[in-house]
Amino acid sequence: MGPVELLHMSVFSQSFSPCGRFLAAGNNYGEIAIFSLSAALSPDATDLSQKPILTFTAHEGPVFTLLSTDTHLLSAGNGEISAWSWVELTKRSTKAVWTRRPNYKSSLEIPEINAMIINPKDNSLIVGGGDNNIHIMDMETGTFKSVLQGHTDYIHCLALKEREGEILSGGEDGAVRIWDSRTRQAVHCIEVFKYEECARPQFGKWISCLATDSDWMLCGGGPSLSLWHLRSMSPTSVFPLAGCQREAVFHQDVIFAVGEGPHVSHCLLGGSVKAQIPCTSPSLNTLALNLSSTEHRVMTAAGSSDKIDVFTNFSYRAFSLSF
């Protein structure tokens, strides 16, 4: 890859391996890079340890989302989902185990897939993207068994309330829809941009990030990042962050958020911004926490560059991986 391509690279997605020793990252050129965290975090790490052990082209268009199961890395691009064996990837083998396409209305339609989550209750893969619909695939058989319809514009993000079996989806139409995964029906629709304390008409109404923690929901995008109590369906905190947030996660009693601007914001549940930790990329698309392995416990953030920042202590950047 030449210097011009590197200059225009964006990293859209990340996922840690089930063992926590590897990180996969997907970029705008359809490539997936696999990094060895154990090598990069080793006391004997060199510059080479911060480069991928493997880079391969997974999709024709950008790799918008990545997700790990117990055994596989799932990647999605324009209209297709592929599965790669983690064991094979760590042996530098890049043959897809399977590739599936949701049942789109016409064969001419190739909508991007922006988000994927797994519902462990029924071992299904929930997929959302550019055709405004949520497609649900049975992971055992590989067949798409149902479609949830209701959004009027494309879907950016998905989250799951495991205990209640509820799926949350956020879209370009400004709505967060809450679905009952058993009945496949929408049970609530929150139009965040209609709440004065959250609305920012200058940025639009689209919802680009969603996260849940029992009865709580985080959402943001055009509207300010806000914390909602899902029983009362009302915002309890609105965070004073500039620009649109693209990913937010709960971690203990803190919220980490990334979006426009070269930093990871640490927010307190009450609504204040505790710190903004500088990053390498001028704006960020993706934030991931590796909590499955204490030895490789890191936070990683990436966006509009070929670099992936690694935070060993969540309050400063330790080093950067690069494509």
C-alpha cells in the first residue's frame, strides 16, 4: 500500500480474539489486520511488534463492523458477512469459513452492513445496515430467519438488553427502536432529537452510537451523547461533548466515548466530563475494551488514520499499532 492510501486510511472496526491475545481491525479498503497484543505488550517489544502479523483483503468495500464469537471472527462489508476461524488466522491462513448475504429485496441492492451483535439466548446474529431493516440469522444453520422492519432510514448501531431479550437499534432517522426478540415486534420508539436537552439540529438527528447496561442506555450522534433510564424512557444526563460521538461504552462507573476530535472522553454518569485523553487520529470511529484477559487488559481506539492507539492504563496512550 502506497503513501497516499495510508494517508487516506480510516479504521472503522475492531474486535479482540476470544483469548484476548489478538486484535483484529478493519479499514476503508476492505482489509483486516491481525495484531499480536502479547507481542506488542511484551517487555521485549520492538517497532515490528506494533505491525500486523497478518493483513488480508476481506471485502470489496470497507469493513464496517467486526465481531468475535468463541471460535470465529465475523466481518461485514457491503451486503455480506464472512466468518474466519481465529485458530486459522493466528496461523496466517485467510480462507473464509463461510460468507452469507441477508435476504435483500432485490439482487441489485448491496446495502452496507454497519452493525452486528450476537444474542446468546438463541445463538442468533443480529445485523443492521443500509436497507433500514434488522436481519436475524440462526448461527447454527446459517439461515436468515426473520426481518425487523420499522426504521425509515439506514441503521447505524445495535445493542442488546440480554436479560429482557430486547434488541435496540439506532438509525439515520433519529430513532432508537426497542424490539422484543421473541415476538419480533417493536415495543418502544424514542426519537431522541425531539428532546430539547439532547437536540442539536446543526448536526442532524442521526443516532450513531448505542450501549446498554441493565436499565440504562447511552445514545448519541447528531443529538448530544445522553444517558437514559429505560424504565422511565427519559434522559437523566446529557454530556457536554463537542461534535458527534461514534462509539460509547460503559465501564464500571465511567463512560468512555469517541467521535469527532482526537481524544477519548471519560464521562461520569452524572453528566460531567472527567478527562479527555489525547489520541493520534484527528477523529475516531471505534473504541474497544479487552477485558477477557487480565494480562492483555487494554483499551484501543482508532479512526481517521492507519494507527490504532493502545491504552494499558485507561488514562494515557501507551503506544500505537499501525497497518
